[in-house]
Amino acid sequence: MNLRLAVALGVAGVVGVGSAFATFARIESMGKNTTYILDDVSIFDNPANINLYPNYLIGEFGPYTDNVAVGENQDPKFPNFGGIFSLGLGSEESPDPRLSIGGLFGRRDTELFRFLPTRFVSDWNGDIIDLPDPVTNFDGFLGGTLSNGNAIGLHIYIAHQDGGDKTPGGSYQPSQNAYASIIRADAGFNWQFGSDIDFDLAFGLARIQYGTEHKNFFDDGNFSYLGKARAFFTLDAINGELIPAVSAHDIQAPGIRERHGQVGFGVNVALDRGFFWLGLDFIWNKLKTYNTTYDYISGESIYNEEYTSKIWDKRTDIGGQVSFGIERNIWYDWFVIRVGGKKSILYTECDKSKRNAGMQSVCFDDGTYFSTNPLADGTADDHIGFGFGINIEEKLKIDVTVAEDLLFRNPFQGEGRFFSRISATYAF
């Protein structure tokens, strides 16, 4: 079974169950991990995969995880939309070779945005300045397939703000202290080896900058490198696939550096009117910070530009992670429910510099302990997810992640929110 046929008939579920055109809401609902399934979200892991999803539109409101007071309402903060368009250069029966182009507006690259501090201390007057919010937030894709179906793709991501900041009223005004920028470029390949083996490879280069003044692309030398690879081995005996996977990154930004390695093995299986996947991963992560303080109650971080010395505090995590997801049609072919979970168990070692004593950095003090991902904070990284999907004629597909505390609220107080993410795609 080649990759495109697997996408259409099995990887995301049997016909009438899941969909190749999946969303972030689907991922959050069924396992919070994109490694061991193939759907449209994988275009951000490997841009070559845009060739698997021609001619569709995508949009969502973004994560909705803020605490909402009783009787109040809030709009989601990070909506985004975009699409992928494809032109077949072959015959009507076999459109390969094919050229694809796509774009997305408003998405926040969570893999890189987490390295931006909340605030920073100016190096020229000592003022504490709120980091400006990047506003361009654009994904651009270009890809194509060869006549044999093998695919290549390129991706660029730009999230930038230079010279403007948002006022309390929501409008933007000039600010000489406002600079924040994330630029990322990726290349990917999707190669078929015979009828039962497909190989997925991508690598990227990124640049994270911020501070009180504009910086050129090559200033400071804080470049980041990212890479991912996986293979899909089709096994008719289990009506599914075995997937070995590996990923690594070395991400640098002012005040912070993270090195990460992950090796795993997973399986996905097409069930009767449903789909199941399971993955096991070994994780190694080393996070280092300097001149950065953290508020572990509010979640804010402050980088101090005034200091020129790099006195590192270090945190190393090593351990394993298990994740799974399952979805199934119930009642009607157009309605699917999903559930999944992710659990990590990590051995954490902290190495705090004596010269940073008393400062709340990546660690309070030297020592070791066991850690895990959040238990139930409503984010995309916590333990359990639940949701549902609606499929209208294999064209319009809406995926919803249900708020985890929905069934445990007082219905007479009107508290909280019903859903934490809503995404949709339309194929044409």
C-alpha cells in the first residue's frame, strides 16, 4: 500500500470514520501526539506532506484554555486560517507529477513561541518591558511530487514585530523598545520504498530574537536546528502500520538553550468503524538558562539584557512517554467520538550555579526528582483529551475538543467553557 492510498483508506481511519483532513482539535482529543498518525497537521512537521492534502481550506479559533470567571465571556485569542492548492501536471488518471502551494495566517508555532520570555529588562535604562506580540504569524508552503509519487516540500514561518506594541485598548502604537521575531525554514521529503514502506524526513533552521532594538538575521549567532524522521511499515496482519520515529532539536535564544532527543516506536490500526494508535518514546532533554527569572505561580519569565555574563542553570530530564488515541463512529456515519492520553515519567536533575543563588531560574536549587506532564490543566500537553467530530459528505469536517471539566461543573452557575478548541476543514 503506497502512502497516498494509506492516507485515503487507512492511516486516519477506515472510510467513513476518520479523515485525512484532520486538525489540531483532533490531535488534542486523541493522544496529543502527531508522531504515529498521518494527517494534515503533519504538514508542520514535514512540509512535503502538503502534497497529500491537495485543495482544502482549514481554520480554527485556536486554543481556548484561559480561566473564565463566572458570568463572563471571552473570545479565543489566536484564530487562524489558510489553505492548500494543488495543480496536477500529469494525466487525469494519474495527476503526478503535481505542484502544491499553501499558506496559513495567524498560527502560533508553539514549538518555538515557548522560548520567548514574558518580559525583559532593558539594557539601556533598566526598565521592565512587556515582550511585544508578533503579529505577522505566517506559514508559507511550496511542494511537489515526482512522477513516481515521491514528494518534496519547503516551508517558511515568520512571526515578527518591530517598533509597535499593543495598548490596553487593543490598538497598536509606536514603541521603540518593541522587537520580537521568529523565523523558521524547513525542507522535507516523503519517499516510498516499494508498496509497503514509506519514509518521512524533515529538517529545519530557525532564528529567535527579541529585545529593545532591531536585530539583523545573523546577529548574536543564536541559530536553532530541528530534525524529524519516521517510517510507516504496512502490515496486513494487523490491518495497520508499525512506525519507528526519531526527532531532535537544538534551540537557542537569548537567555535560553534546549537540546532534545526522542526515539520511539508506535502502531496504528484500522478498526471496525474506528481507528486506534499507540506510541512509546524514550526522551532526553537538557534545558539551560542564564539571566532569566521565572514566576512559577503566574508562569511569567523575565530576561535581563543588562547582564553580559552567561551563568548557566541547567535542568536535565530523561525517561519515557506513552501515548494513545482512539476514535469511532457512533450512531451515524457522520459523527465520531475520540479519546486519548499522554503520560511521561521523567527523572529530572537540576544543576544550579552558586552565583545564581536566590534567583528563581529553571530550577530553584540543586537536586533530583521525578516529573511528569501536567495532569489536568486543560492544555494540549496534559494527560487526557476527549472530543468529537462531524463529517458532512467528506467535504466539511468539524473537530471539537471538549473542556475536560465540563461534566464536573455546577450547571446553575454558568461557569467555565464547553470546548477548548474547535477546528474545521473543507475539501474541494
